[in-house]
Amino acid sequence: RGTILNRLMQAAVDRFCDLCAAHTFADDGAIQMEAIADRRPDANVAPEALDAAVAEAVRARQPLLVLAASRSGEQRLAPVVRAAAARSMIVVPLFVGPSCIGTLTFAESGRFTTFSARDVDVAVVVGRQLAMALENIKTFEREQQITERFRFLARVTEPLFTTLDQAKMLDLLLQSFTDGFADYSFA
């Protein structure tokens, strides 16, 4: 997960924007920054500077294009863009099915023009790909946990079929528990 996010962040700041950040939801439902990259060494953007725009994209369930000199309906978010030391910003919510799992933010300050609707389209495509990759990783991790549980179950139950002596069977079962599950077991 970290590798995918770091590579995406680096590719984004190399080719598309000056700052890229990914936010995801923590177990308690709070949004948290997962990764950030900024190619401007002197920018010193505080991670919480993006919070208002991220929250708005999650609330609206739509990608946002915000300009620092905005006169549109997103004018209230213009200070967020300026706090990120940028001229324009795109925030894309990441969806897996109907569920929002986070956001992907791009900010620019050094391009010839500010971000446009075409750039939003690119950001949405990148966001979809990232959401799919993150969901695949989550699915793989769940499958790994299930596989480990089945392996443990196989290790525990195998000794049960090696003897008909109940006392020895119980000892083997308790030994299996302490070998792979618990520090201490008794019956």
C-alpha cells in the first residue's frame, strides 16, 4: 500500500503537479493523511492545510477544482489553495462501489496555466485507478488472514487424528495452541 502511494505521489509531482496528497479513512471514521509529496522544497505546507478541501470533496462526493483567485461557488475554499502555496487545486474523492475510501489531492503553483476541467478528468481517472489498487490490496490482505487461519486450523486439528487416547489427544491439542496461537494453555 505504501509503495503504491509513494510511487503515485512521486509520478504526480514529476509530471502533473507540485503537491500530491492521499487521504484515507481511519478505523474510527476520521480522515487521515496517508501520503504526501511536494516538489517545492521551500513550500512547507502544513498537512492540515488541505483538510477543508478534503472534507468538502468527501461531503459533496464530487471532484473539486479550486482556484486561489476564485470567484465561483468554491470561493470559500480559495484560502485552502493559498495555504498550500498553490494557484489551483483538484481534490478527487476515491470510491469503491458506493463507499468513499478517501481522497487524492493535486495542487499546482508553477505551471503555465491553472488546473482546468481537462486536468480534473485526468485526476478522476488516476483516482479511480488508485481506489481500485487500494481495494485490491485490502482484499489480498483479507485473503492472507483467512489463509493463515485455515493453516492454523489444519495444524491444530492434524494431531487429533494421530491417536485415539483422549489424554494424549488433549495434550497434542494444547501443544498445538501454544505453538501457534497462545503463550499458555491448559485444560
